[in-house]
Amino acid sequence: MLRSLPRALRAELLRTRRSAVAWLPLLGLLIGGLSALLPAVASDRRDAAVLLSWQGMYITGMAAPLTALFCVLAERRERAARCGGTQWRPFSPAAQRAARVLVLSGLLGAFTALTFGPSWCAALLWGYDGAGAILLAGLASWWGQVGVLCVFLLLGRSTGAVAPLLCAVAWQAAGLLCAEWPQWWAVPPAWPVRLELPLLGTHANLVPFSPGEPIPHPWPVLAACTLLNALALAAAVACAPRSRWRAPGRGHQSGDASAGIAYSPGGSAARPTRRGLLCVPVLAARRRGVYPLLLATLAVLAYAAAVYPPFVVTGLTTFLVLPLGTAILPMMAWGGLAPAWRIAVPRRPGLRGAVTLWHLGVAWIVCLASALGAVAAGESIGRVTARAALWCATGTVLALLWLLLTVRFSPGLALGLGVMSTIVSLTLGGDVLAATPLWLLALPSWGESALDPGRFPLALALCAALAAALLPLLGRAYRRHEAAA
């Protein structure tokens, strides 16, 4: 394997160049920029510790999902390109897997540098003491995520794109909840978060340590992260993915639902009705896992409404389901439509509107189901009506935005921004910052922060303006995809 590794690295770098995963590190600039600028608006303190504490948004809320996104995009690229033909060449499979881990680890390092770099530069520019702690926190963040990268790379080889992302959200939540448990050593998701706590100077909920309060010692958790990195790296290199051979005579099924409707000659298919056009995305999504995920989401909301107070249902919808669900939806659904898009749309131009309406319809179903759940949990009908209007308005904007980014650029960009918007909206719209003008920056949280009579009409007007601006951009993205396909 070692003899083949240099060649495998060159091949992996060639395949990575100009792919979506190669551009993903630039998302770190946006996270780093927000972490460097928001303290100047939201805090009166002027030291490096404040800048570092705002990096906690990434460490405690975004790290695992964005790390999983690197794995998902790399695996999607390989499946689309059928591994570049290397499966049929005399090439060491272990060397290929090792090269992929090394390249993705390097990209993750670049992403981490761009995430922490703006805060470090701001600390140097403004003359803050303790700027070196920001660099140390960035290095610890990267080291804590290398093993996580290998874990989700293993998972993505066997399950596809959705499972690693959902597991990454659960991984991040478990790490946040268990980072300060006495039995933290038994919960691997807690290790990367706990490693950062002494450097951040905060608890896992980003509340600063009180004077004299015991601070977790970094060396045991550093050893645990190193052990996880070694074991996960060995497993990622040694474990081969499941076989992707197809039985003889069975063709590729991607996009077959849309193709089966779009190419039916003669009869009623030659003059499709609006209902028939809407069936195209409905049927194309059947084999993409959309409907099981939708039913699972509705089941979770129903359980929350039956067991917990109303604020759990509303908070779950506002801060998690809408921003993250509307980003996952186009990634899952568009893959079933894109292969046949160039041929289907010239025959049925109404498909553009049907696909857009289907995405909006799924978002509206979740919003209305959440509103019913809130009523069942005991919230007043008047307040639920206002929430439902805000949910539908913000859900429309988010669904259009993520669909636009998926069609025009890649699912990776939409998912990355979706994860980031989820954490930013939770930070700016879920606490005292919601009372400041910063609430305008957290559009997904308007279902909670814009219920006041003075904010409600402004939020609806802004959503209407944004939706009106996004619709023509989405139409242009559809046509560009048709021309480039």
C-alpha cells in the first residue's frame, strides 16, 4: 500500500480539484467572519477571550455536521464518477482509501484555518491579548475532528448521503450534552467538545467558567481524541465499501421516475395536465428517501406535542426542522430529477414550476403539522396562527434559497449553509440577542423572534420580498442547468 500511496494521492487530488468538496473550505470564511464581527456588535468586552467564545458556535453546534458534509460530498462524487474507473485497474484499494482520508483531512484543516483565522487576525489587528489561544483552539478543533471524519467516511460508504448527516446532528447533540458528564470518557462524541472547553474558558453551553471553578484537564481528553483518530483512521483505510456491482440486465435507476413520465409518447402524456406535471417530482422522490424522512419528522413532532409543553414543538420547528430540513430536501429530491432534466423540460416546460411547488408544498405540510401540534400541546390558537404564518413565510424563503443553491451550484453548498444558518439562528434568535437588531440576521428564527406586533408585519414583508427575488433567480438556475447538462 505504501508504494502505491503517492500515485493514489496524485489521483485523489486530481479528482478533488474543481469538485464541490474542494470549494467547501471557503465556507469557513463565512463562519469565521461572523465569529469575528458579531462580538463587536453584541458585546462590550474587547479581548481575545470574547472572540474565542464566539467560536463556540462552530465547536458546539456545527463541527460534526460540517465534517460529515466533507465525507458526503466526496462519496457522492465517487459514485457519480464510478470511482474514475480505478475499481477495474491494478491499483491498491487501501491506498485509494488512505489517499482520500489524507486529502479530506487536509481540506478539513484548510476549512478550520479559515474558520479560526479571521478571529485571530481581528485579535492581532485590534491588539487583544491572548491571540495565540485562538490558533491553539483551531488546531485542537481540527485534531478532534479527524477521527470524526473517518467515522462518517465509513458510514457514508455504506449508507449514502442522508444517514451520515442525520447521524452527525445526533453526534453533535450527544457531544454537547455529555461533554461535562463525569462519564465523558465513555461517550466519544463528547471528546472533541470537551477538548475545547479549557481553551474556550466556557462550559459546553458557552457560559464562562466562574472564578475558582474547576476546569476540565485537557490531557486525558487529548489522549482519547488521539486514540479515536488512530482507530478510525485504521478502520477507514482497512474497511472496503460494500459492493456496487449491479445484476446483469438491470440499468441505472437514477431519475427513472421522472423519465418514465416525461418520455411517454402519445396519449394523455403528450398533453400533460397540471396534476400530471406535479406527479413527476412526487414520483421521482419515492426512491430518494424523502417520504420516510418526512414521516419520521412528523412522528417526532407528534410525539413532542403529546409529551412536552408547546415551546418544545415550536422551538424544534423553528430552530431545527425548518432550516435543516429545507436544506436536506433538495439534496435528496434533485438527484432523482437532474439526470432527465435536460430532456424532460423542453417537452414539459411546466416541470420547473411543478418541482418548485412540490418543494414548497413539503415545507408547508411540515409547518401546518407543527402548528396543529402546538395547538394540541396547549398553545393559544391566535399565537399559533401567527407562528404558522411566519413558519410558512420563512419556510418558503428557505426552500427557494436551498433549491436555488442546489440547482445552480451543488447540494454541498446548500447543506453547509443550512447547517450554519441553523446554529446562527439558534444563537441570535434563541436568547437575549433576539431583543437586539441582530434578530434580522437570523431569518430561520423569525417564528420565535418576530411574534411581536412591531416585528410581525416587517418579517412577512421581508419574506415576501425575498421570495419574489428568489423565484426569477431559480428559474434562471433551471435554464442554466438545462443548457449545461
